[in-house]
Amino acid sequence: MGAIASEDLINRLADWGVDTVFGLPGDGINGLMEGLRRCSDRVQFLLVQHEEAAAFMACGYAKATGRLGVCLATSGPGAVHLMNGLYDAKLDHVPVLAITGMQETQMLGTGYQQEVATDRLFLDVAEYNQVVMVPAQLPTLVDIAVRHALTRRGVAHLTIPNDVQIAPAGEAPFAAVGPATNISTAPVYLPAPGLPRQEHLQAAADVLNAGNRPVMLVGAGALHARSEVLALAEALGSPVVKTLPGKAVVPDDHPLTTGGIGLLGTRPSEEALEECDTLFMVGTNFPYTKFLPASGQAHVVQVEQDPVRAGNRIATEVPLVGDAKETLAALLPLVGRREDRSFLIGAQASMVKWRERMAALESADSNPIQPQRLMKAVDRAAADDAVLTCDSGTIATWAARDFDIKGSRQFYLSGNLATMAPGLPYAIGMQHGFPGRQVIAFVGDGGFAMLMAELATAARYHLPIKVVICNNAELGQIQWEQMVLGYPEFGVRFQRRNDFAPWAASCGFLAKRVDDVGELDTSIKDALNHDGPALLDVTVNADEPPMPGKVTYEQAKKFAKAFLSGQPRKATIATTLFKDKIRELRA
Ligand SMILES: Cc1ncc(C[n+]2csc(CCOP(=O)(O)OP(=O)(O)O)c2C)c(N)n1
Ligand SMILES: [Mg+2]
């Protein structure tokens, strides 16, 4: 039995260090599946329930491990299903290779069954997008695709017609007509240099040394640079503000941080950015410019890996292009220790007050369970090296504020695409990448329901993930957004609470529904200590608003307008707001 082209592809992936392909078969990729079968001692095929989840798993795996993620789908519908997970990888800048099938070459263009022009479909999402026409293009096109994904930090796509997948490996069926033959490359990649030029480092240091009220804003690009960020913040006397994808850059209880920013952030962070005269952005392309200093207010320095993104959001005096860790280490000797610590001390004092306010909301032992109380209970019980994944929704606010980064905890969500549903597939991809580590998905009932079939995937591969559903029987985030616009909610409640525990139990999970706060802490401990997958479906108070750190007059006015225009359940919402205020005041 001679080798087929698909074996060249899979073997080359293994040469690149790929050990897992997340995917689902179909008649457009039977040849690729045969390649995977023949090479199964080198690369594992992890079978999912939905291709969107396969793309999220590859993306989550890449986010958490820093390695290339790979997903596979069949031609037509399978390829279409990948799309949302791939846009998540594109927008959050993580390397993912997507492989899809195509109809056999002699049928292309005839409108054959399942014929979707996958090369055209992936045009926007992919940094590199190529049809493999003849076996001889492999494995070189794998090398080029992988290098694109790693260098451009995004999606590369190879699509391969059915007949090419099973053609003899290395075959070049057509006569060569030009002088270029024997394409041959090596599976080698060395990252670009991470250090900016010395004169640019000095220019950055000059700006930072001249300021009086510096703030550092750090994002996902600084996740590997914790000690350098802290050393610089210490020297500058600068509060460290974190974007949500950058939550794990520094621990939440560190005296130098004022926590998050944006709608899910803290008041001290918002105030620090309003008052700073120097802004030092590291590894972030933070899009919510409303929270950045006003035009002309601050001198700005940025460290950014991608030259295109350096200086993208605000007029930047010194847009340094480099790796966050290397660049900060090189800057440190050029930055003097600021003697005047008053700006930092002020931010720290506000942070003490903010923590007291939040603690008051987290500790209420009332029913219905407050979502903050649930998140805090998970936070208290989770391991110091736990990985938390989260979905878009009010859950992201509770995770941002009530789950503390400490030790080597990691935190992931869909930052820029802000899509629903990646929490569960991320957890699966990450648990696969980190066997033995505690991986928890903290998800909403809406997002979970979208890809809940993947519980079966986790169980099938004995992945002991823990899933905590914050079940408010509604699309909570949108309900509050509608009200903040001044409109009464519409089309956001599911009417009937979905009951997820029986489905989880049927998949082999330890599963429990929790309605009473008295059962909460023990149920969470039991789930986290369980030697296998576990799920808790927790009923939470749907009337708990994810309030911004600082409520503006305009926001309050619109909120009141929604109440007056017929907001349902306004009495219970008002009671919750009132109770929260009392708790805060008591603190
Ligand atoms: C795929 C997708 N569809 C719709 C949205 C808009 N959206 C953002 S959050 C949200 C509500 C999420 O509901 P749930 O998961 O139950 O979380 P909750 O806000 O209730 O905590 C919606 C509909 C989105 N971000 N992604
Ligand atoms: Mg919900």
C-alpha cells in the first residue's frame, strides 16, 4: 500500500509538533481521515460534536498553551460551521490552522453536492488560504501555512480536493513547463526579534520618566511578562490597569493593580485613566477608546508586537514594536524610580474601598443566589493554578470582578469577537492541553445551550472539566443593554428555565442543579474535587444588574426611562438594586 498525499500532510503537522487535530469527518475529507488513521501514532484525532466547537477547541488550546491549534472539517457544511471559532482566533490573534475538504477536482465548478468554494469562503478570515492542487505541493504548503499562522498570529487555511487527498504522495501529474520544480522547505520557524532599537527604548524611557501620574494598561500580549510588568510599575509608581483578556497579567490582589477597565472594570481603574498624564500600554489593542485618556491629556508610550497595531487607538508618541517581556526588561534599566508615589497611593486607597464594595455584594447569603456570590464561591474553592474559561454575557462581568487571579491561574474568554459559547469548548481544548490541571468553564445558560453537546466530547475523552452554569433563564447581558439604552427589555427571556443537569448526568458527568444558597459551597467543593467531569446548574437572581464601575448620569437617566416605558419586573429589579446599595453602604 503506497503512501497517500494525506499522510504527507499529517506527518508534516507532527514534524511541526502538532499532536492533536480537533474535528469531525465527512465525505469531503475521507482521504484526510485515512491519513490521520495511518499516522495515529503521531497525531491524535479528537472527534467533536460540532465543527464550531472544534475551531473553538483549537483556538482555546492555542490561547492557553501558546502552541498552534489545528481543526479539521469536511467540505461545504463542515467548513461553514468552523467559521465562528476561526474568527475568534483571528480577532484575538492566536495561531490556528484549519484544514477542509473540497469536491474532487474533475467535479469542481459543476455545482456538485456540498460544493462550497471553501477557498473563497475563508478569504477574509485567513491570513493564508490555499487550495492544494497536486500532492507534490505537500508538505511545503503545510510549512508555509504554519509559518503564516505563527507569524501573523491568525488563521491559515488549507483546502484539499477529495481526489488529491488519496492520490499517491508526492505525485506531480502534469508536465513541468517552467524552471521552478522540486519545491522543498523545512518545518522550522524562529520568531522575529523581540527588542526595539535602543534609541526608541530611550525615547520611551524619557517620556515615562517625565510623567507625574503614570498608568500602565496591560493586555493579553503581556500575559507572559508578569514580573517585568510589576518591576516597571514599581519603578514608575504606576497603577496597573488590566484589560479583560489581560486579567491574568498580574494577580488581582497585588497592591500595584486597580483591576479591570471598561464596562466590566473597576471604578479606581476608570479614575486612574481619567487622571493620568502618562499612559503606558503594553500588549493591548484595547478597543473601548471612551475609557482611554481624552485627546491631549496624556503622553502615550506603547509596546506592541504588530507594527500595524502600534499606536492604533490613541495618539502615541513612542509606539515601540517588540515582545512585551523582552522590551520591558530592556526598558527597566532606563527608567528611574519615581520618588513621588502620591498618585499610586491615591489609586490604592480607592481600590481598598472598591474591594469592600464588591465583597459586600459577594457575601450575601440570600436566595435567589446572587451571581457574584456564585462566582466568589468558585473563586474560593478553585486551585491556585486553575484555568477559568468564560463566555460573553453578564458572566464575564462576574468573572472579571469576582474571580481573582492568584498564583498561576489563567483566564480566557473571547476578547474581541466576544462571541457566545466558547467557554465549554475552550475548557475541553485546554484540559486536553493541560492534563491534571483544574479547568473550569463558567458559562451562561444561553451560551452553554448553544454548544452543550460537547459535554459528550469531554466525557468520551475522560477530560475531567468542571462546568458551572450561571442560570438566569435569559440572555441577561442584552436585557441590561436594552434597559441602558432606555428601552424596556424585549425577546431576551427564555420563559422556561432549561434544566441542564439531566443531560450532563446522561453524558457521565457528576451533575447537580442548585437552587438554594445553603447548598452552594458544598456543591462547588464536591464538583471541583470530583475525579472526573462535573457540572453544576445554578439558579441565580436574574434581576442582578452588571453595573459599570462608575454609573454616569446619562446611563442612570436611560435606565429610569426604560422603567417608565414598561420594563417588566421593575419592582424586583428595583428591590435588587436597593438591596445591593444597602449592602455596599454597610460595607
Ligand atoms: C454568537 C453570539 N450571538 C449573540 C451575541 C449577543 N450576546 C452577547 S451576550 C448575550 C447573552 C448571553 O446569555 P447567557 O449566556 O445566558 O449569559 P448572561 O448574559 O445571561 O449571563 C448575547 C445574546 C453574541 N455575543 N454572540
Ligand atoms: Mg443567561
